[in-house]
Amino acid sequence: MTIREKLIKIRNDSGLSQQEFADKLNVARQTVTRWEAGRSTPSSAQILNICNVFGLDANEFLEGGIKPAEANAKELRLQKIKKLLPFIAIAAAAVAAIAGLIITIVYCAKDAAYDTTATVWILAVPQNTPMIVLSVFLGAFILVLAALFIYLLKRGKK
């Protein structure tokens, strides 16, 4: 798309006449007519003014498309969110694993007895093998999540 076509598209998308377009840009109507006819092109200062007035990104305007600057900001926000997604997923999994480990420990400690002569708690490890396996699995899972988190942090710094 040529600059001439881009200018016509911007003006038509804005619903402006050539005179209204010229007034917004502080140029003569004949200047806009020459731009749109392809007999002349706007200077770099005029292109910057066009981009500022209509909320366009100057690089996008000159390179190809004519995206509003807000669209570029949205793309940047989406990229940042995509970068944070692994960290959020790891944090959620870690919270779930830690909560499960705490629940497992509480379950093991529910039958604890306090020995008054030794002033200590005596924990009775339940004979429930799945609970013991679960606590070991959750502990290992938490370690794996921590290692993955550290790896992602180091990779992000590069």
C-alpha cells in the first residue's frame, strides 16, 4: 500500500472531506489533493503530524500497514502476559502442592498425643500408605516446580 493509498484510507476511515482532513493537519486542501493524487508526498514532519493526529504508529505507517498505536500497545501487553504465563502456572501448581502437603501433614498429626512427661508431641504415622506416598510425591513435585521456576528466571534474564 502506497503512502497515497494510506492517506486516502485514513481520511475515508475518519469520515472526513479533504478540507476537514487538511484543517486537522494545518495544511491547504490542495496539498491533500496532491498527496492523494500521488503528485507529491508529505514530508517526514507532516507524516509524524498525521500519525499523531490520527493515533497511528509512524513505523507501521511507513513500513506497511496502518495500525492504530493502541493496537500495538495491546500486542505488547499480550506478549508480556504470555511471558508471565509459565510463572503463573508454576505458582498455582506450587500453591496447590503446598496446600496438599499441609493437609497431608495435618492428617498425619490429627492423632498426635502430647506426652506430659517429656513435653513433646508424639506423632503417630498412620498406617495409611497412600497418605505417605502422597506426601512424598507432593514434596518431590514442589522441588521440581522450584527447579523449573529457577530455570525460567535464568532463561528470562538472557
